[in-house]
Amino acid sequence: MTTLRAQGIHRAFRASGRPVRAVDGVDLSVSSGEIVGLVGESGCGKSTLARIMVGLDRPDQGEVWLDDRRFVRPDGSVERALRHEVQLVFQDPHASFDPRRTVGRSVGMPLRAAGVGRQGARKRVIELLEQVGLDPVLADRLPSTLSGGQLQRAAIARALAPEPAILVCDEPVASMDVSVRAQILNLLLDLRRERGIGILFVSHDLGVVRRIADRVAVMYLGRIVETGSSEAVWRLPRHPYTRSLAASIPTGSTSWRARGSVPRLEGEPPSAVDIPSGCRFHPRCPIAIDRCRVDDPVLRPFPPDVEVACHLAEQAGDVA
Amino acid sequence: MAAGGSATAGGPTTSARPDHAALEVRDLRVRYRSIDDHGPDVLAVDGIDLTMDRGEVLSLVGESGSGKSATLLALAGLLPANASVSGSVRLQGHDILALPERARARVRGRGIGMVFQDPGGSLTPVLTVGSLIDEVLLVHRGLQGAAARAETEALLARCGVGDPARRAQAYPHQLSGGLRQRVAIAAALAAGPEVILADEPTTALDATVQAQVLDLLVGLVADEGVALVLVTHDLAVAAAVADRIAVMYAGRIAEERPAGELMERPGHPYTVALRAAALPFRPRDRDGEGIQERLPELRGRMAAAGGTGCSFAPRCPLATDHCRLVAPPLEPFEGGLVACWRAGELAEWPGVESPEVEPEVPLAAIEPQAVGWPGQGA
Ligand SMILES: Nc1ncnc2c1ncn2[C@@H]1O[C@H](COP(=O)(O)OP(=O)(O)OP(=O)(O)O)[C@@H](O)[C@H]1O
Ligand code: SF4
Ligand code: SF4
Ligand SMILES: [Mg+2]
């Protein structure tokens, strides 16, 4: 059992001379055998956080731990000996493969880099491709000859090559058709169940996260605003932002349209250049009170296992 | 206002309620010739019929490559040069495919508004969004100068663009994705069309913005009485906004029925699979205990259009030898049309009556309203 734990992560970029606080004080963990969904609108900082958690980007502040071993230090340096434990799968598989290298060679690269011989690597590549449900003959083909779904499986095989404890998947099914999407999600579910891999699943699509995550973390403008077991969060979303997200996913019900009176979240996802004072959600919040404009809410626990950053989080329970 | 310019046989077309449908498509076929002359031709649309009334939303749903976009592009006259079209498309009483080119462009320009997935793509980057809409108003409604600008601002306001006078001065790239899509919808409305064709208009948007834009489109249909054809790969989106859903498979319509009935009791095995894949909720065991370990999958790939037999047969759990030999015709079925030899038996098939996918949380429980949040201020 391994746990990847990010603590107190801050990360700012500069855009036209102004600081963009992409990740603004976040704790998040993923353990073996669980799928954690990190969900939020575009630009909320979820990909930046994901890259930091795999050691591909450095935080300005904060640390990342693997159990009791420090993986990313406060100065941003990464413990290379631990790198193989955490692997990243990107959204667009075509962009993440070298177009001139066969799929098999790309999948075997991490093994060769770790000193595995040519024969051994080849054998292992075949095993890995089979594990992700690909015909091993695809090993000798170029990436451009595979479909998006096939290549995403190959990308997962490549990520599995160093035998990581944790996979971080950044929008792995965003560009896929529903049928292919279900296959990739099932592959992740199988890896979790059969191999006990822990998965951080980053997505803007609450519907997809809803389908596979054991725990969810909802991110808004660089912060986690609500987190807890999927069950609990969906049974009673306490943060107004989580609620708005939930109410905006079409459910397949035809009454969605008739509910013209459902309050939609106004406005667009804001930019992290101008983070509002007090509660950063207050300009879009349908229930904001005066206090929200000045007082920044922190995550507070709600038993059994939920945490919510909202001054009015109790009231969701009172009236449900 | 219905601008039926040149009157057709059967009297004036400018009456308040023209007797023709907003859009009538018969036996539409689209074929792409292979560009390099080596590959085979692709039959993208293989004979489809559609009828739309004003104030109606029809959603075309299906997997990638099923011919949804080709259908829309054919209606809008935007197919690339290597495509050929046949069939008839009646718009405002004209069979536009039979009209000479200039007349066809005029009827289309006035009668059809088009909205794409990437709003950037349909908005000229070098024009401010105001001048872009002014232009449409000049060409199709003869409005100029201050009158045009006033109408442009009214259109933007109608489409939920706040501060329209200022936004009209902006270039498309200066606006967020959601605002650009609102502008694109305003531009599509400018000529006063009877039909709006929208190809995945919310696919690139965040969930909360998608909901806003869908609300806008549905509101326009109700208020302006336009007919909306909404193309989407997401059956849940279709169910949310459409009156009728047409499920496309390999260039044909597999099922076309009122949205509620199709979602509740699909008549085609492909619709059953799409529905299982589309719904956002986590599948549960039959007896409601514990969570299933896997999601419903539809294996294999869509067959090319134009083969023998039912094109869904290779992936269909109900396929028979007959299915593989003879393509099923589109026939009346419970309020609509279904192309499946076994549509009548589908009701007894496990997975149809009791969907594997069930919402665990009644949505009402998560609407701020239903939960009764306390009033604002305090
Ligand atoms: N310009 C083109 N030249 C040749 N073939 C094309 C062209 N555009 C589309 N096709 C082919 O036509 C068929 C139907 O494509 P279409 O774009 O209508 O599908 P779609 O249902 O809109 O799919 P998606 O969900 O991916 O947008 C496909 O086989 C596609 O490969
Ligand atoms: S703290 Fe206030 S503004 Fe923020 S989400 Fe809660 S109620 Fe809304
Ligand atoms: S006609 Fe046959 S193969 Fe086609 S969908 Fe119906 S049962 Fe399946
Ligand atoms: Mg398309």
C-alpha cells in the first residue's frame, strides 16, 4: 500500500507580467487501489497540480510525499529514485508518442532507460500491451496508424512499464467517443482492481468522474473546495459550486429542459489572475452573504469523510 | 418573418403560418471521393429523411463518423469540393438542391443559421464581432449604419452577451469560449433564419457554460420559433434539450423518436448501447447491492456505410443470419421510426426495461432551489 500525498502546494506563473496563482494551497492524496477524481472547470489549476504530483513541474511551496519518503522537496527538487513510482498519462496520445518510433519501442523506453536488455524489454512490452488489451502485433506499428483509443491504451502500457504504484491520468478520455471512452475507463477500473494501482483521474467532466472515482476533489481557482467519498459528495454536495456542477450535467432525463427555473451558475470560469477577495467563489455564488466577500473559508470536516470550504456548508444538511 | 421571396405554386408563402415544414429532407446522400484518387469513396450519408417544424428541436446523435456532420454540412451547403450530394432539401418551400447556385446560396443564407463546435472557426478573426453581425444584417436584411448596429446589439443582448455595445467592439479572440459561442449564435440568428443547424455547439465548453448555452438555444427555439437541429455525440445532452432524437449509425437513421420515449424504451439495440454509455451515473448491480466493477461497453467499430445487411449486425447482441443479409427498413415504432428487425422483441431483452444505469441521486436533491437555500444577504 502506497500513498502519494501533496502538501501545501502553491504554484504561480507569470502572464503578461502578472502573477497567475494556478495552484493556491492544496493538499491531496491518492493511495494504492483507489481512484481519486480531481474535477474542475478549465483553468482551475488541475493539470498544474497533476504535473507537480508526478514531479514534472516544481511547486513554489509545498512538498509531495510517497509514504514516508519525500518525493518533491520544498526547493522543488525531485527524488529521482522515486520517479518510477508515479507515472503520468496525457490527454492526447498522438502528441505524447514520437511519431517516428514504433509503438513497441516507445512503450519499452522506460525499461531500456532502467537498464533492461533489448530482449527482456521486448518481452515485457508484449506483456504490457496484452495487459491493456492490445494486440501485440501493434508493437511494430507507428503511432499514426493506431486509433486514438488504441494509442491511449499504449500510453497506459508505457506508463505501467516502470511498475508504478500510482498513475496520474490527465483528461485521458476527453477526446474520445463514448464507446472508446467506456473501454479506457474499464481498463483503468481493471488496473485498480487487479493490480491495486492507485489512480488520480483529472477531468473537467463531472459525469465521467462520477462514473469511476471512489473519492472526489472539486477544484475551483487553485483550491480544493470540496472533497470526500464519491458516495457522500453526490448524495449531498455541500459546496454551492459542487452543486452547480452537478446540476449542469445532463443526466439523460428529459426533464432537464423543462426545468427552466433551475438556477444555472452565472458567468464563466474566472481567471487566476484576479482571485476575488474572501471566498473566491463569491462573485458567482447564488447564496453569498456579506461575510463571503471578506472572509476566505477554509476546508472544514463534515462526518463521515467530507471536507468543504464554505461558510454556509452546514445549511445544505439542514434542509436536505 | 418568413421571407418566401419568389412565391412557389400553391399561393403566397408569406402568410403567418406557411403550410410547409421548416425543413424537409428526402433521401439525402453524401459521398466523399477519396482525395488522392487511390482510396475508396466514403458514403458518409446513405439516404436519410428528416422533417422539422418551427419551434422544434431535433437532435442527431451517434458515434464519430456516423455521418452527423456530413448531414449538417450538406444542408448548409458547406461540403468540401470532393463531396457530392443527392436527394432533396426543402427549405422555405424551395427544393434548394434543385435551385441554380446563386438562388440556392440566397435561400440558404436567409433560411439557415449555422453554429459550429469551435466558435472561433465560424467567426472571422479580423472583424470585430459587431461588424461581423452588421455584415449579415446588410446582406440578408438590407440594414445599414446605426440601424444595423442597434439590431446587432439587440441580437447580442438576446443571446446573453452582457454590455453588448462594448462587446461588439471586441475581436473574437478577446472573448472566452462561452461568449464566442453566444456571439456565433447571434450571428446565426441575424438573417432571421427558420432553421438553426448546430454541430456539437457545446462540446468544447465547460459543464456550467454548456448548460448556459443549451439553455440559450432552447430559449431561442421557444421564443423565436426557429427549428433547431442539434448534432451531438452525447445522448444525455440530446435527451436534455431535444423534442425528437434521431440516432445515426453508418450513414443512416437507426431510430428516430420523441426524446422521452426513446430514452425510456429504446427501439434499437444501438440506442440501448449508447444510452448505457452516455449516462453519467455509476452503474449498479441488478439488485442494487454494491457497485459494478465495469461500465457497459460497446465493443468493435462502426462498419462502413452501404454494406449488405444491417450495418450494426457485427456489434449487435441480437443479430441473426437474416439481419446479416437484409438491411432492416426504417418502420413505424411507438411514436417514431426504428430500423431493426427485432425492434418489437427488444422490450423483453434484459437491459432495456431495467436500465443498468440508474441515477442514485435524484437531481432534485442537488438543485439549490429544491434544497431550499436561505435567501441572499444576511
Ligand atoms: N472531407 C472528407 N473527405 C473524405 N471523407 C470524409 C470527409 N469528411 C468526412 N469524411 C468521412 O465521412 C464519414 C462521416 O463523417 P462525419 O464527419 O459526418 O461524421 P460525424 O458523425 O460528424 O463524426 P464526429 O462525431 O467524429 O464529428 C466518415 O467516414 C468520415 O471519415
Ligand atoms: S463561502 Fe459564501 S460565497 Fe463562498 S461558496 Fe460558501 S456561501 Fe458561497
Ligand atoms: S436488425 Fe438485427 S443486427 Fe440490426 S440492430 Fe436489429 S437485431 Fe441487431
Ligand atoms: Mg462531426
